[in-house]
Amino acid sequence: MATPSNVHGVTTIIGGNCGFTLAPIRAVDGDYTRRMMAQVEGMPLAALESGVPWNWESFGDYLDRLDGGIAVNAAFMVGHCALRRYVMGEDAIGRAATTEEIEAMVAELHRSLDSGGVGFSTTLSRTHTDGDKQPVASRWANNEELLALCAATGEHEGTQLEAIVDGCLDRFADEEIDLLIAMSAAAGRPLNWNVLTVDASVVDRVPRQLEASTRAAANGARIVALTMPVLVPMNMSFANHCALFLMPGWKDVLGLPLAESMAKLAEPETRKWMHERAISEEAGVFRRLTGWGGYVIGDTFSSANDGLKGKRVSEVAEQRGISDFDALVEIVIADDLQTVLWPSATDNDPASWALRHEVWEDPRAMIGGSDAGAHLDRMCGAPYTTRFIGDMLRGRKLVGLERAVQMLTDEPARLMGLKGRGQIALGWIADVVVFDPERIGSAAATLVKDLPGEAARLTADAEGMVRVYVNGVETVRDNTATGAIPGAILRSGRDTETVSTR
């Protein structure tokens, strides 16, 4: 059903981003893949183990399992990590591929694209680790391997590239820009990356990130940044892997056994060191998480923290006469680090919203990158569509209604080369959303346990969603899914056309 994206007006999804797909896969690698996806994308392991039959091998097999049984249209990139594991087995982690292995990966990519994959995705980002806390398979690839796979992608009609590198988080290094350009040029296809974080207090980030697109255009390539039009709340915990673990050096403390981690956190010198590392230049985009006083305390688990839920850390710090960070650490220690924390955005100021508007209108960027379907117990990015439209109609009103709709529909459809989708036009496919402009929006996210294995996820109801039609069939009525499953698997060449890099 693709809930809750479907009730928020999404009629087509593009999956398989960041180098991660569930195919191709050998049966022996099922456990590794499930644990990797649980670690890197925050998908509940219990749901992956009990909710999916895992009875496919090739990429085409996987697409065939989905076709005819989904409520939205879906297209999938071919993930580099799956390709590498399929060809190299356990050796996909730890070393570069041989020439023969690269050739085998290229051959398997051709088969996957022939069966309908709409492109190739990869990650080189240090944030992506597997269930064994090792760099995921694609991070072991050299440029020879990457460019060979990109060139193979370009031999297929209607394909794309998507890539993640370390610099996506903050600012690209020159060598990263050079690599992204080389990848797009090798394929002769647009390459998109995510996500461009806009913060007016970091004045050089947006110009630096969009410079990649400018340089690409001068070299016969095309690079497009994806950026979100809303701020998506994400909860954090000192106990489980999240963005806090990506602060410089923090995993050396938070990754210890519980008793050792709590003992280190109790040391004043450790707290001082962690705070200094978090606000350092090295922390990059994660510095936006250092407004400790603005953290809202969520669920707590000890009597020492009774009555704190819903309060800001700054309130507790003031009552105790200590710093915000010390108060935060005291709270989580009392809960054996289990406290649920909701950071407040530090980039929710008028200057940042004005800069976001500039980025939305820049041809080098496009709205997207919701991460819907990932990090299910920490965030709910799916409602970005209804929240954005509601904000443009009744909130900040940075763009008009028609332009806002175009940004969510036609622009991504044109970048992805979707045939007959993205506009309401004679002869085009009837993927249509009908909404009430006075009410369009989203309810607050809530935690539910409705996944296989009684796993939890955050979801959010839509507001003002009158009807959604997918391929002419009503799938949503008055904010509620009808249960119809008219969605189709969109396959490269048949349902997509090649998009120029010019």
C-alpha cells in the first residue's frame, strides 16, 4: 500500500536509492542483507524477517513479485551493494574487485536493467555501515568499478544515476565533484544526490553544493541536488544507532557496552570532549543537532525522569543549574540511555526559508529526498507533499499553488523520464490527486505497531485529501486508502525515456 505516502497524494515512488536494493540476491546472503538494511536504513529486522518471503534471486524476479500487487506505481534503481554482494559474496566487504569481478557486475547490471531497473545507485558515504558495523559493499569500490557500472547504465534507454558521497552531508570535496561528473559523463545520464540541507547560517554550503551542477554542465554531464521543502522531525537516542553516533568520536563512547558507555558519559571530561567535537567544523551538517537546550524529551523509562516528557532540556538545565548538555546527559543516564529525544531544528528561521525558496527555483536542484520507508521508528518523511502544499497555501506562501504542485509532480517526472506522467493532459495516464486547499496538510506523526513481527513505525494521517487516483483507479477517499492496488511496476525503456544531460 506504501502507507502513509499513498494517502499524502504520492502516486509513483522511485526506490532503490543510496546503493541499497533487495535484489539481485542469493539465498545464502538473505541474513546479511536483512541485517544491513536494519542497520543502514532503520528497517525493523523483525519485519524484514517475518514479513517478506525472500523467494526471489534476480532483479527481474523481484520486480515480478511486486507487479500487480501494489497501490502506487513503483520504479527501482539497481543498488550497487546488492550487485557487489551477488558477484563477490563475502569478499564484497574488505577489498577492491578484480577485473573479472567488475565484468561480472557489469553483466549482472545489464540483466537487471534489461528486466526493468531504471538506473544505478551507489554510496561511498561513511554514514553507511552494515549489520557488522563494517562499511557497506559499495564503499570498497574503486573508480574503475564505479565508472564501468555507470557506462553500462548508459547503454539502456530511460535510465538514471543516483549517488551518495561524504560531501553530500555538508560540502563536497573537489575530488568528489570530479567523480560525480565523471559518473554522469560515463553514463550520459543525469545523476541526482541527496540531500541538500539548507541553513542560512552556513553561508557557503549551498553555493558549494550547487557548484557541482555548474561544473557538470560545463563538462557534458548533469548533476541535480534533491532538497526537502519541509523540516522533518527525527527522534534520537543515545542507546541505538542514529545521527548522534555520527558526531566525530561519539561512537567510541556510545558504541561501548552499556555499563561502560554510561560510566564514560558520567565523566565531566568526556562530556566536555563530546560537546566540543559536536560543535567542531569536522561535525559538518550534524552541528545542526547541537541545540541541546531545544531538545524535547519524549518517552522516558525511569522514575528519576517522571514528569519530564514534553519538556525542553533547557527547562531541566535551568532547574538544576547546569549546562544544557550536562542536563541532557543526566537525563539519558537515568534511563540507561533509552530516553527518546526530539531535537528542535536550528534552521527554522526566516533567512533559511528565504534561501530554501531560492534553491527550489534553481534548476540545479529539485524537491525530493523524503527518505519515506526508511528509519521508520525515528522519522516520517512521507507527508512532505501535503505539508508543503499546506504551507504554501496557508503558511509561508513562498510559491503559488500551481508552482508548488509542479515542483512535486512534473519536475520529478521529467527528471526521471516518466512517460505520460506528471501532468494532467489529454492522452496522459490518470495519476490524479484531488485536495481541499482549505484543509490540505498532515496530522502529527504517531508511533504504531502494525508491521510484521509487531514492529513499530511512525506514520501520519493526511488532512484534506479528497481523492487519489492511480492509473485511473481510486486509491484514496477522504484521507483513507480504499484498498485498491492498481499500481504498476515502471520499467526502463517501456515506461521511461532517456533524459538529456544537457
